[in-house]
Amino acid sequence: MLKSLLELVEIPSITGAAPVQDPDYGFLPYGKPVFSALQYVLKLCDTLGFETKNCDNRIGWAQIGEGDSLIGILVHLDVVPPGSGWETTPFSAVVKDGKLYGRGVIDDKGPAIAAIYAMKDLLDTGVKLNKRIRIIFGCQEESGSWEDIAYYKAHEDIPDCGFTPDADFPVIYAEKRILEVQLRYPKAAAKIAHIEGGTAVNTVPDTASLTLCTGEKVSGVGVSAHGSVPEDGKSAIADMLEKIKDIDPFASFYMEKIGFTVFGENLGCCFCDEESGTLTCSAGLISGDGEDIIIDLDIRCPVSFTSRQVMDGITAQIAPYGAKATLRFEKPPVCLKKDSPVLRQLLSAYQSVTGDYSSKPIAMGGGTYARAMENIAAFGPLLPGRPITEHSCCEYVVLEDLTVMRRIYKLALQKLLYI
């Protein structure tokens, strides 16, 4: 399992790459590295005795068992850019102090490999499987487009139930609504000639830089974190703009309305509900064109609030500054019944392996493939008490946890066979 993960991490399958025409493999819609990651896991599953399929180089699957019913495990092979600040090499995983460091080891290559070997463990028991168990290898989860999943749903069998190992244990019953909102501030009102910062909208930026019209250069340094938990990071954009807030109108606007805040406090959208908690708002990217300075916001909205409420709040706050807001895209929330058969069995598997019998289903701000299909729950891989390192410059997985999640996933699959 560890050998397979080390080899998979070495493939720099950064999301959102441009399509290429390969002389050997034809059209690769998401670039060569992502295709190489897909090719790797399908070959691995072939050697383990699974049935496999490459779906037009866009997505793939591997399965065991037989029958009309289908249990799905939805994973993804693409990763966010590594960013800066690594003490190790992001695409050459390093074992240190019982941890494996590297981009994708926890999001989502480690869980994908653990799930593959859990399926192999189940296959090796020799027990006749009354359903098919299919692991689906997504390739564009981090890009936000989910074109891979749309292709799968249009051409392949849809699972009746299952899970995506791309979140937290014990099990997730609710995922907040995800919005990508773009703010535009007129460049003519600022004193900035050039500005850039961030690597992905769903990552707290750790670097940012700008050049004033006078030629003076200003930079910012932050701490990267997943966009769903911006409170765990520090924005390099805010660090940069705080330095010129007294001399530049845009910087003053940014620090007043966004700054170091993470809950939309000054943007008119600090919403909260009992089901899923408080809205989070992170400025993941900043850039400029000939007309405007552009800010891309990653917003995780509580399940009981709408995008219209969020946009109305933001518009009212920024309009006096001559700024405009556009909703780029929206992913609907997930809110499963806590006592649904799928959640009961997944929770039972987690509790049986860990002994954590007091645990209950939880809600989160992260967004997973659970939004793409019915009766799919986000389930692990992060154990309670472990720090969230995905999308950060110190992404790691505890080696022992790989074995634990493998055992949990095997038992969960056994339990899902009988619902």
C-alpha cells in the first residue's frame, strides 16, 4: 500500500491542466500528468484482479463483485498546486517521524490507495459479493468543474449508495453550499499597476505581490490552508495590502471589507445555522486585467441559506466603493438524514474499528463528490484530532492512519453489502 502511494504521489497530477493530443494515447482532456495518475491506478487495480475501465481518458473505474446493485467509492487523483514553503519535496513523498509528507497524501491519493487495498482485502476473503463494488477515479475534483463526474454520469452506471473518502471521520451528514464569487474593483481608482496572489481559489494564499504605479514593489507572506477552513491559515493578500491601506484606495477597501476576516463579517453575509455552522469566506486569488482588480472568493454557505442571500449581502456592502460582484458558480449543499441506512452503516464501521462509540455524524464546509450523486456520504480519511493539512505546504498523512482507514473501509464495504 505504501509503495503504491509513494509511486502515485510522484505523478504531479495538478488539476486544471490544458488538454493535449498525445501520439500514443490520443486526446487527454486534463493534460498528461492527470492521465498518468489515472493510468497508474487502473494498472494497479488490474494487477490486483479487479475489472477496470478507462472512460475516454476523462475518468475511470475498477470493480469487484457481481450483481445489479452497485456500491460506489468516489475518489479523485488530481491535486492542487504545491505552492511554496515546503520543507520536503511535494511530489517526492518523504517519510519522517511516522508521517508521509507530499502533495495528495491526504487529499486524495492516500485515501484512494487505502480504498483500493480495502477492496483487495475484501476480495481475498473469498466471500461471494452479492453486489458490485466500484471505485471511481475522478480527475477534476479540485478544479471545481467536475466535468469528469458529469461524463461518468452520462455514460456509466450510477452507484446506489457509497462514500467518498475525502473529508473527516466519523462520517459527514451535511456539506455547506459552495460559492465562487468574483469581485471587480475599478483599476482606475487604485494606484496599483500590477497585482497577483494565490494558486487556487479554494486555497488560502501564502504568497502575493504587487507593483504600485510609482514602481514600488510590495509583497505579502501567508500560511496556506484549505479554503473551507480559512481560519487555519493566514492570507498573504491581506498581509500585502495592509502595508499600503493608508495610501491606496483599493487596499483600504480590501482591508475594510475582507482583510484578515474569514466569516464574511464585513461583507454582509456572516450567516449561521444549526445544521452546518457558520459561513466562511476566503479570498483565494487576486489578479488584474486592463479594467479591474479581480478578487476570487471561496465561500462556504450554511445549508439553510441561499446564494441570493449571500450575493445581496455582498452587493450592498461593496457597491458604494464602485465594486461589483458576480456569482461564478455554485455547488448545492448536502444534507443527509443522520439515521439513513448508509450513514448508520458507515458510522458503525468507524466505531467498530476505532472503539469511538460516542461519535456522531458531523457537518463540514468542505465540498466532495458526495454532492454529485444520491446516497453518497463523505467518510474519512481524517481521524478526529488530526490537523487539517490538505492544500497546505506541509500536507501529510500519519502512516498508522493509512492502515486504520483501510480497515474501516473494508468493514464499511462489508456492511453496505447488506443494506
